[in-house]
Amino acid sequence: MSEPTGAARRRGPFKVGDQVQLTDPKGRHYTFTLEAGKQFHTHKGAFPHDELIGAPEGSVVRTTGNVAYLALRPLLPDYVLSMPRGAAVVYPKDAGQILAMADIFAGARVVEAGVGSGSLSSFLLRAIGDHGMLHSYERRADFAEIATQNVERYFGGPHPAWQLTVGDLQDHLSDTDVDRVILDMLAPWECLEPVSKALVPGGILCAYVATTTQLARTVEAIREHGSFNEPAAWETMVRTWHVEGLAVRPDHRMIGHTGFLLTARRLADGVEPPLRRRRPAKGAYGEDYTGPGSTSGGSGTER
């Protein structure tokens, strides 16, 4: 059985063409590609690439200025934050939430809209493996080109599970029996009809949006569409900690808001979503609201 795509680049001694991440004594990272006969230069001196070629991962090299650097292969979260960008990348904290909460599994058939620089595509491809399917849609050809280069650089070549289409998802989506759909775009509510037709019953729609306005409109559109269960929405924030002897405290800086995530499950054909049992906050929908929980209309079954 052959190794999964890119696995050989993640283990063993350093080889020509490998990505290397150096960490200096202050914790700063420097990423480069190993090439025979070349040198890596810093303001603290230089050292030859040949010194790392054939060396085990986790080696320490010293520059001509006698500064030590730890050499490791960059993890995927490191790689996506340092790779060339056409559009903003999906941060690792959000990519991890998407993989977990959208339940991305090996062999899954996934559709992604809004490729950007290829960050989330790389996470998805590694999760679904060679026998899954990721069909990505990107409106801008220049973004698609940058994403292709970034993904292929990480995996060492084209990934057999990846197909990239330049164009709008709502105009080109022809996939069927899709397990998961990930929408990273300005107006995900415009894609609900084709997405509902592509998803299998029980399949998951996951949307990544930047603003509260987008979040509210997407949630309301999902409720109105009627093909999904009640959506769940959240955001994540990451705070690192300083740990030095008895000085244990949160760091002063953190990764705060980057975007909102929401998920919803596809219902079986012909099934109506169960009535929401949560009363909307007073005034949340305006005076003309007559839906569930209102005093001037609706079913009157809300508690």
C-alpha cells in the first residue's frame, strides 16, 4: 500500500526540496526550502544548506555568528501562516474547529467555496486523505493560482483528491452525494439551494463569515430555507500563557476574533424542520414579526 500523499515529506532526515523552519533563541521563525550548495543568511550570520541535508529533524545549526537555530519541518499551522497569500487565510484555530465540528472524516466527499490562499484546502485534504474528494470553487483565477501553488508546495505535488474550479459555486456546482459543504464567502445565503441539492441527508453545511451582519443573514436564510435543522453559531479565541517558574499568567496578546462559524445538518427530503422551542428576545424581529413566539400570531406553542 502506497504512502498517503505528502507523508514522505513529513518524516525522516532532511532532503533537498524540504521545507525547514528555523527557530532562533528568541522564538522567532524563519522558513526556507533546502537547496544543495546554497546558504541561509540572517543578520546573525549564515550557514550552508548542506549542513542540514541528511541531518535528522530536530537538529541544531550554528551560524557564522555562533547563533544556534533549531531546525524542524514546519507544521501545517506554521506553513499556512507563512505561505504566500492572495487572500486572507483561514487561521489554524478556525480550521481546527471546522475539521472537528463539521466532522471531516477520511474518505469524505467535501465541497469548498472560497479557496483564498489554500489554507483550509490543505487542512481538508490532509483530513479526507487520498480516497476522499475535495472539490473547491474560487471566483478569482489569481487566488486559485496562488492556492494551487501553496497546496502543491505543501504536499509535494498535485493531490489526487483535489479538484479546483474557477467560478461561482451557485453557477457551477454539479456534485451530488456530498457529505460536507464548507462556505468561506461573502454571501453564503445565496448558495443554500444548490448546496441543499448536493448534500446527502444528514450532511453538514459549515459557513465561515466575518461579521455579525453576515452571520445573522446566513442563519435566518437557513431557517427560512427549510432543508436544514436549527443552525449552531460560535466563534473561538485563543489565549496563550506565559509559564516561567512561579510566574504563570496569561500572555498580554491573544488571537481574538477572526470570524464566525456556523453549522447545520441537511434534513431528509420532504421533512419539515421541527418547530423552534426558543422564544425570540422581545423586539428581536421588529413589530411586524408574526412567527413562533410572537404575541400577535404564530402557532402559540412556544413556552
